[in-house]
Amino acid sequence: MKQTNTINKWWQNTVVYQIYPRSFQDSNGDGIGDLQGIISRLDYLQDLGIGAIWLSPVCKSPQDDNGYDISDYQDIDPMFGSLDDMEQLIAEAKKRNIRIIMDLVLNHCSDEHRWFIEAKKSRDNPYHDYFVWRDGVEGQYPNDMRATFGGPAWEWVPEVGQYYFHQFSVKQPDLNWDNPAVRREIYDMILWWMDKGAGGFRMDVIDQIAKVPDQKITANGPRLHEYLQQMSRETFQKGDLITVGEAWGATPERAKLYSNPDGSEFSMVFQFEHIGLDQQEGKDKWDLAPLRFVQLKQVLNAWQTQLHNCGWNSLFWNNHDLPRIVSRWGNDSAQYREKSAKMLATILHGMQGTPYVYQGEELGMTNVAYGIEEYRDIETVTMYKERSAAGYSHAEIMRSLHAKSRDNARTPMQWNAQANAGFTTGAPWLKINPNYTAINAADQLGRKDSVYTYYKTLIALRKQLPVLVDGRFELLAAEHPQVFAYTRTNQTDELLVVCNFFGEQVACPVEKDWAEYRLLLTNEAEPTDPTVLQPYEARIYLKKR
């Protein structure tokens, strides 16, 4: 098979580590993680082997939506530090061959951004057309569109006698990308960050920038790819960056445009098709259901095969909005937590694409089971009130929260078994998971059989084995109800990944001449009979072609 030249970017054999700055490491005792705290932990990340850090938003913000409401794109929020701290982080990371990926919110900004403050003054103000306005009468909305966070998607401003459009919070007015001046401001800001040394950008809800509210179009508007390609030409293509677009509505076909190897749009997109497979069909994430395992294999198989040589995948189980994967689809009991965490990592890191490790995932950190008064996430608190009013029982609501609350991912990083898990000398902004004395980095760094060491090995393998980067994916035993198995194949090697996704021993459905395969990695203490898989057993084999 003729080799293509689509595998030639640094980010195709690297692993990205996502940091939620508020919860990673506090340096000044105020209970909130900060940039200096991240700087102090760069050696840990270098040891792990990651090549880039995606920072959840650190730009200046009133924090109405955890920093996704930016009031100044070219400054740092004081809770995290200063612009000098940011420049130091970029420089210190660079010394360790780690790039910093900024999280940019380009669909909307904060209502406290100077653009919007000016826009509200009059219809003649040059900034007025930076936002999406419609004429109307107070109390009579332009249409019946609803905001994602509840309520109408329109807000009346008496000073101008118009409504502005907001897809999210009322404090997050949507930017008008149809205005070339808005696009120019955004491009200049991105170039400014590139000059500061930013190694890439993750763009929040980027598929919604070309909205047409009069036609009730939010995602995938008619000018979307025109805007993305112009942005890429004006900014990204002037540097060697990793660029990631968040696109909840992406399909493999759309992803071929987003992640075209010619670099005309992004390096890759985040897609979430696999994330909704453990909720009741047609319901929301709080309506729990067993994971549809065979469908999970089908979804991941489609993305792997349809993007091969014509696009690029983002690989993730966790992020700041999702529960901990070892509690969600693994087994967080004392007996199986580490083993199932390694199994889940094996499946993900064996695939084609750029893997993302969310802080604490490499330790097998788990979900929490707090009382309602201990949660901080606005979505969680709102859901409790709404479902209580709708007649759901307290026990039923808490079961859903313990499974799916975003605070599961936001509990502070567990560094050691000392007070506050080594995260802060003060009072942490969010309660620390009580299991930190058993699950922490200090314990795992010193153990050859730890989850951390296993992740470190997987990350190193991606750099050592080209087949992990360029190999063609083939799903095996597609309908098997318990085993996730596949091969990755290039001109010289065949990689075989076999994993038992569940807690019961099972006969291995993959039939091979096992003598031809060398066992590269397993989460079993001792290699076992290849024809039988123990609970949560994972194996990676290599065969020369």
C-alpha cells in the first residue's frame, strides 16, 4: 500500500495533558490553583512524557461561566496570576519541550468586555455591530429561541431599543462573525498570542460562530467553513501550531473538513458521539443507562476508519465537563480500580489520533459522592433544584449527580497524602476527594505497577512505534459483548490490542498464532494464557510484517 504524506506534524505523535487551572496546584495558599502552581509541576509533566498542555481558560473573566466568558482576551485573570506569569509558563514549558495550548472562546465574550460596554451605548457606536442585534419591543422576543443555560436567547437593552442574541448565559453575548472588523480583531489577538509563544489553541463551541438566528441556525451555519479557513490563513498557518475545535455536532464527514491534512482549518476537532452512550436514548445526561458497549465500539470504529489518511482524531475519555472514566466505565473498587484504569487507557492510546490525558486521569482519580451543599458547579446545583421541583426523589437525583456531575472532574489534584492532598496550604475552593490518602501522585511515582507508570509507558510507546501514529485501524470481534480488540497496521508492523472491558473472565474471541506476536504491554502482574482474558485484562502485542 502506497504511503501518504499526511503523517508529518509534531502533534501526531505527542500526547496532550489538560489542566483545569483552578484545581491543579495552588502556589499562594488562597485555595485556588494558579499559573505559578502549574510552573512548579512542569517537571512532573515532563517525566510523564506529554508534549503539550491544554489550559482551560485563564484569560480575564468575571467567571460567570468558569472563564468561558472572557472580558479581555489579552490579559490573565488575577485569580490565576499575571501576564508575566503566563509568559514564564510558556518559557518554562518550552525548556521541557512542552507547548502551551490556550483555550479561546470566539463565539461570544463577556458582557463586561469593552466591546460590549461600547456596543450598548448607541446603535451608531462602531462596536455596536460586533454583536448580534434585532429590533423589537420589550417583552416581545425576535423569536422563541432558547439559551443553552435556560431562558430566552434574547436580552433587551433599553439604551438602544434592541435585543442581543446569546446562545449561553445572558452575560455571554454572541459575537457577530459576519462583521469583518470582528474577525480582524480576533485574528490580531490570536497573532498576539502566537507572538507570546503559544503553541496552539483549543476553540470553544467553534461550530457555532456562523449562526443565523432568524433561521434558528446555531451550529454549522452556511458560512462556517469560510470563516474557519480565513482564520487559518490569517493566523494558524503562520506558525507550527496544534489547533483543536470543539464541535459537538461533528460527524466524520464534517471532521474531514475541520481536520483536512492540508491545514486549511484545524489540526483536529473534539467530537462527543461516544460520550452519550450511557444515558437513556432521547433523554439528557442525568437519565442514566448502562453503557451500550457494542455501540461504543461501532462509534469509535467509524471515526478511526473514516478519518484515516484524510483527517485526524482527538482521543479522550475525560475532560473538565465529564465524570472520571474509571468510575464511569471502569471499576473504581479497591480491587479493580488500577487494573480497569489501565485497560481504558490501553484502548484509547492504541488508536490513531492525538490522545488527551485530563489531570488526575494518569493516577486513576475517581468520582466523588458529596452532599448537595458541597457541590460548586452551577449546572449541578441548577439540576438539583429543577429535578426536586419536578418531583424526583433526593436519592434519585443524587445518584445522577454522583455519576455525572462536572465537579467529579474538578476536585483538586491529588499530589500526596498530606493535608489537602498537597494542593493548597489554605482552604480548597472545592472539597478534595477523601480518597486522596490512597490515590495520589507521590505514591504512584515510586511504583512500577502504578497507573501513572502505565500511562508513562503508553505515552513513550507512541513516540517509539510509528504504527501507533500511521497504522490503519481494524476492529476485531465487533459484536462481542465483552471484549474490545483491534489491530493497527502499517507497511512494517501489526499492533494488536485486546482488552476485556468488564469484570468477568472470558475466552479471547481473537484467534491468532500467538507465537508470532510479542507481548509489549499488559496490566496483568504475570502474562497469562492468551486464549483467556482475566477481568479488565489489557494486552498490546507487536508483530513484524
